[in-house]
Amino acid sequence: MRVFVAGGSGVLGRRLVPRLVARGHQVTATTTSAAKLGLVQRLGATGVVMDGLDAESVGEAVAAARPDAVVHQMTAISMAHAGKPDIKHPDRWFAQTNRLRGEGTDHLLAAAAATGVPHVVAQGYASWNGIREGGPVKTEEDPLDLLEGTAAQAGLETLRYAEDAVLRAGGAVLRYGAFYGPGAIDDQVELVRKRQYPLVGRGTGYSSWVHLDDAASATVLAVEQKARGVFNVVDDEPGPASEWLPWLAACAGAKRPRRVPAWLARLLAGDQAVVMMTEGRGFSNAKAKRELGWELRHPSWRQGFAEELA
């Protein structure tokens, strides 16, 4: 197949592109910087500079590639694009990413339709943002939490918008858990080692994680099988913050995280951090395993953190 990966030089794109190439696919991968074209080419893809927020740029790139599938992995979360992580103000930190998930999705879908591309796979999110009702683990049938009235609402609504648009086009949305793996959580590990990543309250909020290589393998399956619908791409063990954060610290050789009350964390880090650590709901991967035949190399963050930070 000819596969067009928008965001091919990103943290997931760098794990995804070589896997597609190894499976015999002809890959065109985009980057926002000419300086990264060499990286993309070393991954085995044809590189192209594209501005995901410019409809003409997207249209020209997709038309030139003549792909059988488009994979949307465009974000701008890295420090190079978004600056220092600012969890208290996700509306600011994710401003460019939110545009890529809104306008960028529209541009890719329009380009795919104009070029006759039959299949689109797009990135979603499923870590701590399951609806805060019932048990700690949610499926694709459960609604997502939009954190209405908080600074996170705009970004979460944009994710829902992108999902709806891709599903209307007959594509697949892969709701990835929180990424870890090469280059994915370096900033978090640094904070943990400085004891600047505290545990909030009792840490009863659940999160789901996924190693970058497992996220990439699920994406390859979704492309090859022309999957449709929503899939939670997470590991086998949604875990409470009271377990995963101290384990991350231990694997990083850091002291045990400090503990702060929820009211103080809300002042310092905002609503999203408090919800994630005290009320978050994780996700089940049963559908992805059942329908895509997905098998994980890193079934639990317990094993994964230890291996990555050894």
C-alpha cells in the first residue's frame, strides 16, 4: 500500500514509519521542518515538508503521494513546538495541537476526499479521561470526560470533533493511552527525579499507558485491515496514580514522590491534574485485541517503565 503519514517525524511517527516500511508499504511521511527530511528518509520514507494548518499545503502533499491510506499523527506537544509543559493551562500548552486536531483533521479529510483516498486512521486519546461514573475502566462504548468548565475542555472537545469527523468519513480513531518509550516521557521523568511531580490526594485516579512500539503496531494493523470505528490502544493494566507514579520514580532511581492535598494541587497545577490523579478512569483494550488481533510487547507499564529506565 501507499501510506501517507502526517506527522511522520513525531515521537510516534518515528516508531510507526519503519514498521510500515518493513511490512512492504511505500510510505510518504511529513514534517514541518526541512531540517528533519533526512531523519524521515533514514526511517525509510519519502519525506515532504507540510504545514498541517494550510489547506493548500496539505492538499498538494496528499495529491502528490497518491496514497491508499492517510494516517493522522500531527501534534505540536514537544517543547520545540509548545514550550515547557504547562498542565495548569492545557488550553495554552495544547493550542497548536488543538488546531492540528481540528483544522488539520479537516484539511486531511478534504485532501483525502479530493484525491480518492479510501481510508483514514487518526490519533485519539484514552488515558485518564473516561467518564467519571461507575468503575475505573471504560470501553469504547462509554463517553469521554470533557472536563466542562475547566481549561482542558476546549482540547477535549476538539478531540471529540476530530473523532466524529473521521468516523463520518468511514475511518478509524485510535485512542492511544499515555505514551512512554524513547523520547516520550523525558520531561516527566526529569520532574520525578527533582521531586516536582507529586502524588495528589490518595492517588485513586486511574490512567492507561501504552508503549510507543505497541501503539505503532496497532496502527499498522488498523491501516492494513482498513479498520473502521474507535479502538482503545492501551496496555493491559489501567493503574491508579498511587501505584504507577511511585513505580515510575523507583524505575527512574528517584525518591518517592511527595504527596499534596487536592486543594493545593488545584491551585498549583489546575483541574486536569487533580482529576487525573484522584478521579481518572482508564480504558480497556479488549476490542483492539479482539478485532485487530493486536498483541502487546509491553502488556503493563510495570514491565515497560523498568525496561525503559533500566
